[in-house]
Amino acid sequence: MSKEKVIIQKLATKYNLPLQKVEEIVYYQFKYVVNVMKKGDFATIRLPYFGAFSAKSERIAHLNEKTRRKNERLANNKQ
């Protein structure tokens, strides 16, 4: 069993919560970071006591261009 699963199991036991609920709580902050980063309109995301996350502007530009091309293809296929 992985370390994270062991920690989640211990938390679930300690607080008398279902494993699924504890997993949701533990992973929520990372889902939030992913959602904010996908939008691409941010400077840095800071999670207290954990760290700061950011993406290079070149990477954001690349992803935006890729999304634009995909949307154009979808629009052309609908016509």
C-alpha cells in the first residue's frame, strides 16, 4: 500500500470518516490547482504550508494556441 493510502487510512480511522470522503478532502486542493492552471489566466497559486505553483508563460501560450486550433477544427466540422 502506498504512503498516501496509509495516511488516508489513518486519517479516516482517527476522524471516523469514510475513506472516500477523506480522499476527496486530501485531493481537493490539487484539483483546485489543476482547474486554475487550465484556465491559464493566473500568475501563481499558493497553497499555505505547501508551496506555490505556476506555469511558464510560453507553456500557457502554447496551450492556448492548441485550444484555439482545436476549437477551429470543431467549428469547421460542424459546418
